[in-house]
Amino acid sequence: MKHTTFIAAILGAAVTVTGTTVLAERAGAGEHMRPSFSDMDTNADGQISLEEITARGEARFAKIDTDGDGMFSEAEAVAAATERAKERHARMVERMDADKDGKLALDEMKPKGDRGARMFERADADNSGGISEEEFAAVTKKMDQHMRKGHKDGHKNWRGKMGDKPVKD
């Protein structure tokens, strides 16, 4: 029985951390969200030209090329990623900080309700009270598929990789 409780605790912690990471990623990516049509149509002529797309890319590159040498270095990549992480963290704290102390305690980050137990029950397909390696692999695969589907559904007019033509639903 102790073994089952230990596995449940491990899975619960994994669910909490994974769920929190997903929440952080979905908390809004600020300027990294896909731009709207009006953001891209900078001259407001009702069409997005190749020049407008190129100019947007060049402006984003110039923003991350902080030393202006025309190269994207490891240091600049780390700085850009750190800034995005700080922004995501600030949004998480704003949304989840129940006691308004500017920090997130584990209790503030835990999913509401008995979500961990429900997820454990789903993962334990044979109801053995534990999650086998096969069950773990199956639930991981299902979560990966769900995340990919959610990403595609979040951008309903686009399917596949960048450069694919829009698909009308």
C-alpha cells in the first residue's frame, strides 16, 4: 500500500508541475502570440504584402540583436528567453497569487479540485492501484496528442507547418 501511495504522490507532483508549466505557457505569450491581420497589414490596405512580412521579421530580429552586430548570439538568445520567462512568471503571479505576496506557493499552483486523483485513475487503465511503464507511456502519448491537437485548434485557420496554405473550416 505504501508503494501505491508513493506512486500516487509522484504522479500528483508530476501533474502539478506539468499543469503549471502548461498554464505558464498559455498564460499569454505577449508579443510572441500570433499577430492579428491588422498587426501585419501595417499600411492598412486590406492585404498583407511580402514586404510587410519581411519588415516584421527584420524588426523582431533587430529587437533581439541587442548588440546590433547582425548576428543572433547565444547570449542574446538567453537574454530573450529570460525576458519571456520573466513576463510569463509575472502573469502567473498576477493570476494565481491568492495571498498577494508576490510569490507562488505550491498550494497556489495546484490544480483546483481533485484533478490529480482523476488523472491517476485514468492513467491506471487496469485499476491495479499503480501505473505500469506501459500505462505511463500510453498516457504520455495521449497527452502529447492532446497538446498537439490543442495547438492546432488554437489556430483554426492554419494546419500543418508554416508555409502551408490556410484551410477554411
